[in-house]
Amino acid sequence: MKRNFWLVAVLLSLVTTYDRAAFAQSPTNLIPPSNNAQEIEKTNNIKKLFELTGVKNLSRQILTQLLNNVKSDYPQVPQNFWDKFATEFNSDDLVDEIIPIYNKYFTNEEIKQLITFYQTPLGQKTITVIPQISQESYDVGRKYGIAAAQRALKKLEEEGYIRPSK
């Protein structure tokens, strides 16, 4: 049963992000309310960047792919469980969970520059092609990793650290 690693990783991320009893009812990492105008502006700019880059739609697509991929590995789970899980997923809560990460790594000025970039034709093209680039890069990385592991095993055998494989 072949699973895409990144899909499983996202599922695990989603499961650990939310309270197990109520899925998306109580986000764990919300930004504390602030009266600081600069913090409010930065948070709003991050949300604008997310809208521009389609973060909400992407999270919904990832969930759909995930569920389709994982469902076949768990045939004992009834369809109504997956349907309920999909409807309880709240992309706004997920966005609220991701905002602190962007807040940590980018200044407000950098967020504004990203917004400006993603509003350009090149930025729009980047948004469009990044999923394909990511998938193709994943495939190349996977093949590279397998080849590297095989070379390492061969060297370990040649140097007597492990027994030759049959």
C-alpha cells in the first residue's frame, strides 16, 4: 500500500494540530489578541498573503487528497467518518495556526514585499507552478535518496560492516 510521504505527514500534522475529541473546535496555537497596531497590521498582511497565494484552498485540496489516499489503507473505517472529518476541517483555523510561523520568520516589511511579488505576473506564475515543481522535486529527491541508500549499503557490504544481501 503505497502512500505519498507528504500526504501522510500533512495528515499527522492535522491530527496533532487539533484536539482529538473535537477536531477543529479549539485551535491550539492562535495568535493572542493584540492592541498593538503594528502586530495587527502584520497579521492582516500575512492573511492577505495567504489569500493571494491560495493557502486556504490548498489546505482543502490537501485534505481531499489525503483522505482519498488514506481511506484505501483503512477499509474498516466507514465513509461517514471520512465525510464528517472533511466537514469538520476548518481551513480558517489552520490558517490561524500557520500565521505565527510566518510571523516568526518574516518581518512585516518582508510580508509586504511578498505580497507585492505575488501580485506580479511572475508571482502569479509562481503560485501556479509551485505545486508541480514541488511534486517533481519530491520525485527526484526520492529517487536520489534511494540511489544514495543503495550506494551506502553496497559500500557497507564491501567493507564488511554488513552481510551481503541475497
